Amino acid sequence: MTRSSFGRATTSSKKIRTRSTQSTPTARVIENKLLSSQGIRENIARSNAVRRQQCNNSLGHSYENFEDHLHDMGPFESEHDLQDVVDGSATLDMSHAGGEFEHLLAECYEDDEVTHRGSKPKYKDYRTRRDRTERRTEGFARQMEGITEAYIEWANRLGDSALVQGPVLSDDGDVESCITLRVMDAYHTYSLSVNVCKEDVNVPAAIVRHGLLPTAPLKPHSAFSIRVMELFRISHLRCPHMTVEPFVKTLCDLHRIPFRQYLAQQFTIAYDLYSEIRINVQTRVNVALGRDADKWRLKNACPACTYKLEQEDDLIFQMLVTMDGNDSLKRLRCTAKGSATDDEGQPPPLGESRGRHDTRKIPGDRYLTREEVDRWAKESLAEILPEDASQEEVEENPCAGRWTNMINDITAKMWGIFDETGVFLALCRHGFTLVIADMIQSGELSKYGLAVICALLDAFGKGLGAGYDIGCKFKTTVNQSELGERARQLGFQALVGAFHGHAHNRICQLSHLATYVKGLGLEDLEGCERFFSKSNHLAASVRYATPFHRQQKIVQFMAHTDAFETEQKSSEFLVNNYKQALQILDTRKALEKTMADQGIESTDVFHQWLEEEKRYLTSLSKEPVEETQEMAYYQALVKHNDANVKLAEIKSTWVVVDPNAAAAKTSGVKRSSPAIKLRHTRDLVERTLLAVEEMETQLGIVKRWTREDDEWKAAAIMFGRRNYQRCLDDLERLIVSRMFELTKMNMSQTGADFFFPCIVPITHCTQGYKLRKHIGKALKSRSQAIRTSLERYNAAAAKMSPRRETLSWDQVVEYAFLADFDLLRDCRQDISERPWARPSARLAMDQYFKIQRAEEEIQRLNIEIKRVITHMQDEEAFLSAKAIEVAGANPSLAHQILLYREERTRFYKIHRRRFQKLARNPLFTGSIAPGVPIDKALLVSDAMDVDEDHFDASDVDKERDMEEEQEEEEIWQTRVEEEEQGAVGALAETLDAFSIAAG
């Protein structure tokens, strides 16, 4: 079939339409006239057939390809203006061959690749993916109010059956038009005609009113049912591995149709629309409830932490949080390709990102903006932090050299292949998410921690304690930063989690480990690790996502985890911690008996032992000052004497001068003359003498030491043993730290059946397999350090006179207590007979501090349980009253408030049952009666008094569904209690055995 020039003109007009965003104003006028004139398009179609017939008749044969005909005619010139031809003011002479109008278009747009080579023309599409995304987003955004209203009305009209039934056609109102859509539902794909009524604000709103979600904002041709979107949302949040493409493939398999990639793209568009609708609905609910204030969610994230009551006991830490970074949720950076290497042979810097551009932002206060984080960026931080840690900082934080998250990372190279290299998260001690920040092309820099602490101080104020794996070093960073003064005024304290604490230096553990921190209770401050173990499943779905979709997935996952997992387990956390604290307190009698057998009169001794151990370990990190100065003076004397001997040799040496050799030219290496050597040696004598005199002034030495003096001999022996002592001190420090940790973690003396009640909540992380593996890795790293130190010690011992006894690795690994380490007696100090170094006394000291933490935990739990009970009562009454209040003016919004109430109160019956069971324990010292909140926002006034029976019909009674769950929970709790009682009995027997051995 042939085509005329008018047909080709039609194609060129399509070209004009695609380039409308980049054309000139005159071209846009022409384009509008070309496309808006229906008559011109019809004339072109009619003329197409006429010209084809005329051409064939005149030439006597038919061209199979009309472009060949144009090629035979060749090019021609035209003096007409396109706009004049289109508006009819000028006439364009047309030949039988045609092509004049096409040639006129080519003259107007010289960049058109219109050829007469016998092939179809190729046209450039100047639209970009960014243009399409932005236009689609803008199109939906302009109609979002109407879409949201239609969704609320649809949900209210169908009620609980909204997600059970498929799309329901509604013929209410005057029908203006009808749209035919290809609908993909849960189990089949079909065509559906949707009526657009006068009451519909726009076309997408009309589609949503029928329970469907369109894939285009203006003229959609396909849609997905809302219930299939909800099915994907819940499935993806419960199993993050289930992403869009596998889910759409699953639907295609169920529908018995082949999968096409465009289906996944359309599904993503519809899911983004559905997510935006849910956000808008929740925003309306928050406004109706008065919960739209700035950072309301953050300030009310956890009832146990934030819902404070009147007449509460003061706590050292008003709120405990944990924070940490994780690099699993990376996002790959798509960049333009470049050369393999630059001129210097190094990899070239990555070019500008060419990934999909999406300007949408995630609403809410969970994510810290880049501006909030960059306030503490390296440019500002470098001015605050010193390049090298001061001596005071090293003494305060002995782990400063072991962790490189702070200053060293300031100069680290950014990760080039990723844009977002991970997240930095903060949780409360119960596991509710507080704030999160993206780590941008870097590792775990200090700016993320500082930005998080700044946000938390703004929200919660005084008494904040934050656990961090490098809390010892982070404390110094905060104090030296711009945030330091405010943090000190508000009583902020950086802590170290129990999980990571055992990888720290023992000196650091004595100051920051959870067992020894007053007011911390039994909290392990390791909630981030447990959260990351779940959020790591998101890694595959966010690695290649856009920035918007990555944050969307993370925020949705966090919100769902808070509402459906953390909330459900919150009462379990409180109850199990209470039981664990009571079990630890049961060991007080055994501790008192051990103290009596050991002759320990007061528990104040344990605090003294802790300080003494800290002073001892600190002393091993550096040489005594007196010994160092005496050896320095001895070394200066030796250098001065050697310089005098050298000077005497030069003066006593005869120099024979050969005139012939002096006249000859020298070649090769230049040699110093005797005069130069003499001058240099005299200068050396003067410098060494000056150093000796300075040391004598510092040490107050009146008479200079000679080789015959006792001080000289003692210093010579001490200097000879210096290297040996340094090696011995380092080896001792490592072995002491290892033995204390093995004893504490029950990893030494494996033949004995020891048990130490752990400080970690049972429901979260017991000292079981995972914790032992973590400690084992830390000790494996430390064991390598012991091997290296052992080799240096044996080398130094071999050089001693007399030769010192060497030590093998097998001997070191068998040592369990200081009394087994005979080499310690050859050190500067012998601590094997000190009370805090004896196994039985040390066990009693550790148990005492655990009992102290258990008492603090009981005090905190009594407060938190009462807060939760009061909040449950107030929340239920408040939401019910608000639903009644709104129902008169807006029934659809009242229905959404009821759905919100159902979600918020879903687990309240489980919480109450657990607390009532705990209250029956005779050792329970708290109260499950509701209190009076300080913030009266949730209290229902007399005008809003609620009749709870009004909602009994709409509330679904889940008592029967929870019976089996409750029975399984009780069986599990019984089994745990039996195991713990057996462990406590083993502890008592162990204490008795130590007491007998000590006696």
C-alpha cells in the first residue's frame, strides 16, 4: 500500500507534537493549528487516496513503496511559509508526485531526519523519562484531593467488605461519560466500563470511587483493584523479599497471561498512587484528632517512654535510646560511562548521575533531611575535633585508637559506586523507631550521630541516655562539638551496648559497660541490631530503586514494624524483663553468704575494687614517670660519654697529608675532611652535654652520675630490661583483659557448670549462641594480638641476662585466673593476691552489680507498666469520642478514625491479660491501676463522654482467636521459667562451692 505526501505530512505533524516543549513560540502556534484542526487531518486522509490513484494513472504503473516515487522526483524548492499555508492565506502548488508539503516542513525544521532513501523516516523522541515522571506526578497531585475524597467515600460505603469484594460499579448520579478499562484484580484480568458522573471531581476520582486505581492521571486505559494493592502492601511489608515484579508475575500466572515488563511499571504507578492516598487519609485523620503538630509522632512514639504520669519517681535516665548505622540498605548510583583511566592511570571520577529523577519527598518526621545532617558535616566537624586525640581524651577514652568511626572517617574516601550507602537509625529501648538518616556516599561518620542526638534532644529534653557501639568515643565527640554545652545541661550521656561492649578495652568496659552504669537497669541497648536483622531483607528491593522509592519502602517498613510487631511485643518485653529482674534479685541471699565467707563487710568494697582495677589497668598502658625520666637521664649520659670518646679519638689520630694526592682531582663520593669531622664531633658533645644538664635540672640531681655510682648501675639494669618490661606489660594487659572477659562470659573453666544471669532481656538477646559467637569473634581478634605480643615477649626474654623463661601459646590459652599466671609476679606489680583478682571475690562483685541493675529495672518497669495501662485507657476513650464527634459532619472520615482506632488498639487485650497475670505474682511491687497523665490531651471531657457499648457491634471480638495464642505463650513461658530456675540453682551451688574453696 502506497502513501502520499500528505500521509507523510501527518507523520511530520506528530514530530512537531513530540517536540513541543523545545520548539519556538511560532512553532508552537503552528503545532496547535495543525493538531487542533480536525478538517486539515480529514483533508489529508482524503487527499492521500486521491493522489495515490492519480499518480498511478499518470505514470502507468504502481509503486510498491511510495517513497521510491518521491526519490525519483528528486528535491525541489519552495518559497511558501508554512503558517500561511496552514491558515489558508497562501496556496501551495501540488504536483502529481506530491512531497511539496513535506519539503516545506523540512525547511521549517532543519534537524528533521526526513530522507528520500526508500526507508521509513526515523524521528527523535525528545521526551525524557524525567519529563514523563514529573508530568504524571504533577497530574495526580493536582487531582489528589478529589481522589482521596473518593477513596474515603468508597471505604465508608462498603465498610468491612471493601477489601473482600471486587470492584463495585456505582450508577448513582448523572452519567456524563463512560471509560473502558483493563482491570487486573487478584485472580483474573478483565475489561470494565466505568461511568463518570457529574459528581465526580475528575476521571481518576471516578475510577477510585469504584474500588480501582488508574495508571495515568488524564486518560487511563488500565487499572488495578484496591484490594490487590492492599494485598501487595501487606505481603511486601511482612516479606520484604516480595517486590513488585515477582508479585506481578504471580498475578500473571494466576490470570494465565504472559508477563510483560510494562505491567510491573503500571503496577508501580498505581501503588505509588495508593500509598499517596493512604498518606493523605492519615493526614486528615491526624488533623481531626489534633495530632498534626510538628514532630507529634516523634514525641509520642512510645507510650512507655513518653506518656508520663503525675507523681512518678525520678529516674537517672528519663529515656533510653539506642542508635547505630547499617550499610545493608545501599542504593546503587547510576552514572554515565567514561574512560577506564585518567591521564595518571587512576580511575576517573564518576560522572553525573543518570538514574531516574524523582523529585517526590517522603512526608513525616521519621527521616532527617540532608540539611539537618550536613549541619554537622566534616567541614564543620574538622574545626571542632582535633586531628590527634589529646592526652586527656586518651585517658578518658582508652578505646579512641581502636575505633575509627570519628576523626579517621573525616578524611576517608567516599563510596563512589553508591549514592546512599546505608542508614543511621535511632530506636527507643522498647524498639519503636524514632528517627533515621541516610548515609550519603560515606561510611558511618560522626555527623549522623550528632544530627540524631540533636533531634532527640529537641524532642525529649532532659535525662537522655543513648547507647552506641562507640559510645565511649562518641561522648568525647559530643562534648567537643557545638552540641556539647547543651548536651551537658540536659544531662545527656553516651553509653555502650552490652553486645558491643565486650569488644572494647577492659578499661573502657569498667566505665561504660552496661553492668557498671548506674541507672541503666537491665537494658542492653542493642535494639538496632535486632531491627537491622529484619530490615536487611529490604536490601534487594532498594539497591536499584530511585531515592524516593527507597525511602518509601524504608518508611513503610518502619511504620508497619512499629504498629504490628513492636507494639504487640511491648507488653511481653516489660513482663519478661520484670521476671528476669526478680530472678536476679533472688540471688541476694547467696551473695550475702559469699560475702560473709569472704570476710567482706560492706558492699562499698565492690565499688573500691572496681576503681582499683581501673587504676591498675591504666597504669599498664604507660611506663612509670620516675623510671622513664631516670632512663632518659641515663641514656643522655651514655650518649655524652660516647661523644667524648669519639672526640678524643679524633684528636689523638695522626693525619698524614700527601701533596700529590691533594693535588689530584677527586672522583666519586666526597669524603669529609678531618677538620669537618672534628667540628661536628665538638658540636655533638655540646648538644649531648646540654641534654644532660636539662635532665639534671628536671630531676634535681646535684652530682652527676658516673659508672661507679649505684644509680648508674640501677639505671643501666633498668634500661636493659626496658624492652622486656614493655613486652611483658603489653602481654599481661591483653591476658588480664581476656581472662576477665572469659570469666564474665562463662567461656573459661568450661569443665565447671557456671551460670551468670545475663543483663540482656530474655525476649531480645540472651547470652546464648549468638552472643557467644559475637564474643568469640572479639576474643579471636584479641587472641591474635596476644600471639603477636607473646612473640615479642619471648624474643625479649631470650636477650635478658640471665635468660628469662619463655611462654608458649598453649600455656596462655589454658590460663583462667590471675593466680595461674606466674609471670605476673615477675612484673612491676603482683596483683594475684589482691581481693578483686580472686575468682570467688570477683564473682561476688559482678553479681552485686547485677543485683543493683535489677533493682533499677524493677523501679523503671513499675513506672513504664503504669504508663502503658493509662495510655491504653485514654487512647481508646479519646478515639471513640472523636469518632462520634466527627460522625455528624463527616461520616466517611469518622469511619477512617474507627479504622485507625482498631489498628491502634488491636493488641490492647493481649497487653491487659499479660499485665493482669504479672500482677498476680506476689513479688510484683507496681500497680496496674491507671494513673493521671501530665499531658491532658487524651483525656475525654464531659461533652465528649463515650458510650463504649455504641462500638461493641462494630468492634471485632478477637478473644477466641487469641486463646490458642495465649495457651502457646503460657506453655513457652513455663518452659523458660523452669530453665531459669534451674540456672539460678546452679548459680547458688557455684557460689557455695567458691565459698567453701575460699574458706
